[in-house]
Amino acid sequence: MTQDAAQAITTTFGGSTLQGYLDELAAKVPAPGGGAVAALHAAQGAALVAMVARYTTRAKDADNRPVIDRIILAADSARERSLALADADAAAFTAVGNAYKMAKDTEEQQAARTEAITGALLGAARVPAAVVAEADEIVSLASELLPIGNPNVVTDIGAAADCARAAAASSQLNIAINVASLGPGSEAEFAPVLTQIDEVIARADALHADVVAAITR
């Protein structure tokens, strides 16, 4: 599933109460699971970046206002995309389960089932790959915001970095398990994003350390 396709899905998580979401997550149902959680980590990180940016619109911040306005717009967009990806992940996981349930009594059915499983697994891996892209952008926005952000809410920049880190690390797990199910030869498509995950995690950790340094110096 492409990121554009993921964004086209009607968001259901956005209409859920927090209690309802947690009840569903805790239930013995196939989805939501870790993939949706990863996307929601990204959505929370984006929301935190936007919040800090909105607190950086004081008179004394006038010189930085064009940058701040751009960060707000980018963070709000990342939050919307990430929320849609949470729904896309649940849909992709459901598609995998449905593919495995297809009939396999004849050769034609077996071939159709195998094709459906392959397509579903690819979709299930591509959604967390899209989440990694959102996590990457969130870390970039948070890093850009740190030097100019309102110091009264600087810890929220660190929290945003931590959310992005969790989104990337959790997505790594979901990509890996789906790629493993696809078998040899499927790794090439996802090799770049797996490298990107390591970079996002390292940058998020560095940003967290920078925030700690800023509040303890």
C-alpha cells in the first residue's frame, strides 16, 4: 500500500475516544496492534512539535515567525498523515488475515491465494515504511525548532523526538516480520528504509540528549 493510498482511507482512530482505542488495543482482536501504535506514536510526536511551535508565536519570536509558521503547517500535515496510517495499518493487517483464509483446494485457488498473500504482506510492510518517513520528518522539524522554540516548553521537543523514535523502532519490527514472511528477494525494497530507521533513532536520541542538556545547563 502506498502512502497516498493510506491517506485515502477514512480515519477511524480520529473518531475514537482514548478509552475506546485502548479497550480495542487490549482486546483479543487482530487489529489494532503494534503497527497502529507506531503510527499513533508519530501522530503524537507531530502534535507535540506543532504545540511547541504555536507557543513560539510571541512578539519576541517575530523574526522566526516564517519558520515557525512553516513548522506548524508541516507538523499538522504529518499528524494527519500519521493518523491515517494507523487506520491503513489495521486495514493492511486485516487484508493479510483474509488472504490466508482464501480457499486452496485447486491449483488455481492456490495460485490466487499465494498472489493475494504476497500482495497483502507487501502492503503490510509498506505502511510502517511510510510511518518511518513521518518519524523522520518529525525529528527534522523538532531539531529545527529546538534552537528557536519557546524554552518554557522545550521538554516537549524532547518528548516529540521520543515519540518519533518509538514510531521508527516499532515500525522496524513490523517491516521485518512481514519481509520475513515474504521470503528471500523481498529485502531489497525495504533495505533503504531499514537504514533510515537506524538514522532516525540515532537523531532522535541525539535530540533527546540536546534537550536534557538545555534544561540542565
